[in-house]
Amino acid sequence: MDNFSSRPADCHRSVANMQIRLATVEDAKLICDFVTRITQQHIAPTLSEAGLKHLIAGMSTLNQLERIRNGYRFFIAYDRNEILGVAGVKLPSHLYYLFVHPERQRQGIGRELWSCARESICETLKERAITVNSSLNAIGAYKRLGFSIDGPVQESHGVRFQPMRMEFTTEPSDAREPAAGPDSNGQPSPPAQ
């Protein structure tokens, strides 16, 4: 978590002292540690033991590194040397992660990370929708961002999640405000928090 400000910036945002930048391959461990810690604290109670094991394994540093190298875009929100949140996008139109430090939720950080993620998706959006697989305890947060339920709760490898979707009413190239798929291996992405 050292020298955040010396790394590349993309989708620069500011909420109080917070900065947001595009993650690089050097951030894979940082992303792994952050999302794993929050998952163990807040998503684990909604999962079976097998589901938690599967989800945590998918969040490994090696998997994060592979995702970054394969075109996933991750955005890191930080204040000085403290990580506040992470958003991840699987192009063309899936919000893969949206995690905010539990003590910093409801302060606009998630909304700013979502704004960066949404802009990244809209650069290449060919569909008129963005999807997310929400953890069961984050459904309300996604509804506040403009997502709606897209079918029943699903389960894959012991991980329960709620598919959600955000439709756009404008042309994708102009889509900056709303009117929200499976992983490359055919598996749903982990539920975002």
C-alpha cells in the first residue's frame, strides 16, 4: 500500500482526501488481500464452507494478476496509504467487484468507484445493460446505484448470489447514467459486495 500516488492515474476522482486510480499488475496482492479480508468478514456468513473456500481461492493474488493481464480493469480508492475500496470490471459489461472498507461505507466511495467502473464499461459498451452478481448482503447497495434484480438467487460452487442488471436508455456511447455474466470459464463471477 506504499506510494499510491506515484502510480498511474486513470479515472481520477476525489471525495474528501480520497484518490482513485487504475490498478496495475503490481496491485494484484493488494487487491487480493483487501477483497479476501472483506469477504471473510462480511460475505462468509452467507456462504457454505465449500462456497467460502471456492470464493476465496478465486480471489488469490495469482488470479487477480491473471485478470489484470487479461484485460479486467480494477480501480483502487485510497486515502494516503490506506486502501478504501476496489472496483473491478470484466469487459464488455460486467461489474466484477465493488468492495468498500466497512468503516468507510456510505461516504460516497462506492458511488465514485462505480462511476469509474461505469465509465470504463461505457467506453466499449455494445449492449444496453451492465450486469453484476451481488452478494446477498449487498443487494440494497446495488439497488441504490440503479441496478435491479435480474432473476432468482443463484448458486454456483456453494456461492449464492443475486444476478442484477442496469439498463441504459441512451446510446451506449452516451451512457453515463442508468434508465447491470458468467466468467470466461462459464462460471459466474464472485458476488460483488
